[in-house]
Amino acid sequence: MTRILTRHTDQPDQVQLDVARRGGAYQGFEAALSRSRQEVIQEVEASGLRGRGGAGFPTGRKWSFIHPAPDRPVYLLCNADESEPGTFKDHYLLKRDPHLVLEGIAIAAYAIGAHKAYLYLRGEYASLAMVMAGAIEQAKAAGILGDSCLGSGYGLRVSIQLGAGAYICGEETGLIQSLEGRRAYPRVRPPFPASAGFLDQPTVVNNVETLANLPWIMTEGADRYAGVGTGRSAGTKLVSLSGQVSRPGVYEVTMGRPLLQFLNEEGGGMPPGRQLKAVIPGGTSVPILSADEAAGVTIDYESMQAAGTMLGSGGMIAFDDTAQMPPALLRIAEFYAHESCGECTPCREGTGWMAWVLKRLLAGEGRVNDLDLLLRTGDNMEGRTICGLGDAAVQPVQSFIRKFRPEFEALLPPAPDPSPPWQRHGHGPRSARMGPPAVEAALSEPVEGPPTASL
Amino acid sequence: MRRLSDRALAEIETARREEDSARHALLTALRVVQEERRQVGPDEVVQIAALLSLSPATVEGVARFYDQISEEATGRQVLSLCRGISCQLCGADPLAREVLDNLGIEDGGRTQDGSLTVRLVECIGNCDQAPTGMLDTAFVGPLTSTVLSELLTRWRR
Ligand SMILES: Cc1cc2nc3c(=O)[nH]c(=O)nc-3n(C[C@H](O)[C@H](O)[C@H](O)COP(=O)(O)O)c2cc1C
Ligand code: SF4
Ligand code: FES
């Protein structure tokens, strides 16, 4: 298979500039600098590279929305917030090949006409900030970064910003807000960051892994890149494999690789004596697949979509047959309830309610219609929020309940007598106004709210 | 009000000068002060506000948004135990319970001598080492009862 991102990640001392350069580091940047910005954008568009942060938006196209003007500085923001549960691929790249990431940043910045780039790292990656700061210093000292990168006359400064613990800073407009020193409340779009982003200037936000593909595209060419992978999924994907599996870790996979083959070969299969029960293919924000569904799926955008899920961040979480779905889902729901920034009502209230209802179910205090209540809550959130977190929170809840419903039903109180009240009590139809017994019971109890969402 | 160290003041000043907007330095200031004082409480809020020419309300509002900036002082060291889904699947819950019970504290609590705070946190991006956690900024894992008790003994000394 073609290795694009992990060619040097096992090389000892790869963090040292001279070692990295011996392996070809910054040759892609040099190649980019020898061409015009438009040519670089065209090359990346032709490669078919799509964003690896989760949404899969074509990278070259995103860049083409930037129109530099003399009085408007352009910014490149490298998104290293990596907080999607089950995702640690950017961690791996930053730690093992910081110059690859830095070179990707430099190429993208040049292409969009930015002279300032920020690397926004989640607060928990403070140790990686040290690694990246070292790489930046070395590159500056060697004249790769600075007022005239590699003697080209193009100037670029790269700064690191560490976050302070909030998942929403990974959402691109949340990231911009955080970088501006504000609460990371996502912004309503339009305007899109390409026209008014960081400090209201034209801005591109790209994921670490997306940028790490650029050096290879620059040296090997768009055609070669487009030839790796399948159809609309060009190149390779880093998969962060974790959960109940023999060999968790980060693996570079050619797009189109059958999921189960990957799990069994690279991942070493399930722990001894266990069977695969389910797998979340792209971080907790995408629908889970049962083992049967996973059997037909390949690791690429199209196949995941056809299976009703998404490639997302590539955070693959395996569940074996000992896993219990209700507590797992509660944990995931609690994550979103904790991380909802609280800016919009459907997400703030919906995530709180979903976690609350799941919690009472698991505590043995569920009500007969709780599963439908959970599904309905999700329906009322989807598409009604400012950013993608609201939708993301709904995916695990709906897919877990739909695909593993018996496990959730087992937690419900005994079903009420299904016959209508008038038959039971011998009343006339008027008493039907009281509604089904469950609703009656629910209404007669005080309405409890979820714990106050933290703002 | 205790003064911030020269090192901290210099770090904040650098961030303020280097960046394109003074406000931008706020996140760095919060981190620097949290590290030095182990909290960003009312005193710290006022100090940061004065340094960056912002209102205390602005600083307070931003400080309370982020999990790693704490209003109450943490212990001299912070042990963060991941309770994310991958760690949960690998047995994080009983481990965390054991640690908290042994120390006689709850999630977010501080040991009586003030030396250690234990927090249960969301996925820290180290899931292949599940169950995992962090001692201050260092990743630790995979955690077992033995590894954890060793870690805690070393910390006690
Ligand atoms: C709630 C939420 C969290 C996100 N977290 C991340 C993240 O941690 N890292 C990331 O690269 N993208 C994240 N994204 C996607 C970004 O908004 C954005 O699409 C991405 O950084 C663009 O880069 P790309 O085009 O290179 O993928 C998140 C999106 C949402 C809605
Ligand atoms: S969807 Fe949720 S996280 Fe996103 S802006 Fe609305 S409240 Fe905040
Ligand atoms: S779930 Fe624990 S580190 Fe990701």
C-alpha cells in the first residue's frame, strides 16, 4: 500500500529537522513555492483531497473561496483540537512527525496567501505543543519559515495556541472565537470564515491530517494522489482504532479497504474468545454499525454513506459481545450534554434531556415511552442548531436505540395494560380524553428537568 | 493580592505583543495564571483584566467556559482520569472508583493535604492506551490497579 502520512512516523528522531530533511521534509513546500498560489490550489483540487476533520469538504475548493485583498490579511488555522471521542490520529502525527504537519501548514498558507498561521491545539496536548514549538524554532533557524521562506520572498509566521478544555473549540467557528479570546460559541453562517473568519478576515480552517497530505501531493503530483483510494475518496485515511480490540492504535489505511479485514488484520481482531458486536466507524458523532452491517462496508466516504453512517474523523471504536449498549450510550450522551456550549436551545436542552432520560432508564426509573421520547427529542434537534454538535449528539442516541432496541427495552418498566380505559373500567368513550394510562401517569407526576446545563 | 511571578507576567506580555489583537492573549493568560496559581478565582480575574485592559466580567465569562481553568484551587498536581467511551469499554469506571475511594474524595476533589486533585475527564485523545489518564500534562496508560497505586505511592513520597 502507499504510505503518505506515516512514511517516517517510525523513524527515531524524526522530530529533528536534519533527520526529517534527510527523509525529504520541506521538498513539497519548495515545490509549492516554485509555483503560483493558483497552481497549488488547482493541484490540490485535482488530487481530490477532502478534509479529514470530519466533514470531508474538498480542500482545494475550500481554498478557492479565499480572495486576498491588500488591506485584508488572510489566516490559516490548523485545527488540532482533536476532541472527538475515539480520535487520536492528530496526536500521533504531531508527536511523531511534527515537520510533516508544519510543512503542510506552510503549503496551505502559501496557497491561500496567508502570512500568519496558527496551530490550535487542545489544552490536553500541552506536551505536543512543546514538540511543535521545537519544530517551529528549528524551521525558523533554518530559514524555512520567516520573512523569506526558503529564500522565496514569501514570508510566514506560525504561532501555537493551546486551548483550555472544551470540545466545541474543534468546530471551526468555535475555534475562531476561542482564538480571539472569547467563549467558543460557534457563529451563525454566513458569513463563512472564508470571507469573515479570524478577526473578521478571510480565514481557512483545516485539520492536521488534511494538511499532512499536502507535502506528498506537491512532490508526487495530483494524479498519483487521485490514483490512490476509490472514486470520490482519494488517498489514505488515518484510522484511530480503540475500544475492545486486540491491537488498538493509529493505522494508515488506503481508502476502500474492507472494514472487517482492517479490524482483523491491522487490529488483530477481537480479544480472545470474543465476537464483534458493533463498531462506530468515525468518532461518536456518527451512527454505530452492527457487526452484520459492518460486514459489507469499506473504509471510504461513499461506502460509509451508503451504510447510513460516516467516515467522520476515522475514530473507530470496536464493541465486542460483552459490551452493554445502554451504559455505553449514556456515557456518550453525557459527553454531548457536557460539551454543548449552550448557545442554542434545541442542543442545550436536548442533549441534557437525552442524557437525563438515559440515566433514569439505567437507574431503573424509566417510563414506558422513554425510548420514543429519546428518538423524538433527537428528531426535534436535528437541523435546528447553529453548529454540527446538535446533530452529532443525535446520531449515537438514535442509532444505538434503533439497532439495539431489545437491550434498552429490557430497562423499561412492565408495559401497561394495552386495552383502552373504557374497556377496562366499563366507562363510556368520554374517559378516553384522559389519554393512554402512560401519559396520564406521566402528567400526574411533577415534571423534572435535566440538571441545569452548564453555560 | 499576590503578585504574579515575573516569568508569568513576561509570558502574558509576549502573547499580548506577538498577536494581532490584545484580547487574543486572554486564553494564554488564563492558562499561564492557572498553571502558576492553580486557579483563576476572583483575585486572578481582576489581575488578568488589568493586564489586558479588559473588564473583569469579560475575563470571568471566558474563564468559566473552559474545563481546565478552575475557580477553586486544584492540588499541586492534577490526576485526570479519562471516562470516555473507549476507556469505559476497557474498564475505566471501576478503576476510577477505586482511586477516588482510596483517596477518600469525589470527582474534582482535592486530597486533604492539598497535594492532589483527581478529575474524571472526557476523551483526552489517547484512546489506544485505554484506560488512560494524565498526571498534569503527561499521558499515563494503560492504567491498571497496580500502575495507579504505584503512581499514587510515588506521588505521596
Ligand atoms: C462539534 C464539532 C467538533 C469538531 N471538532 C473538530 C476537531 O476536533 N478537529 C477538526 O479538525 N475538526 C473538527 N470539526 C470540524 C471543523 O468544524 C472543520 O470542519 C474542520 O476543521 C475543517 O478542516 P478540514 O476541511 O481539513 O477537515 C468539528 C466539527 C464540529 C461540528
Ligand atoms: S449546536 Fe450546541 S454546541 Fe453548537 S452552537 Fe448550538 S448549543 Fe452550541
Ligand atoms: S476515550 Fe479515553 S482517551 Fe479517548
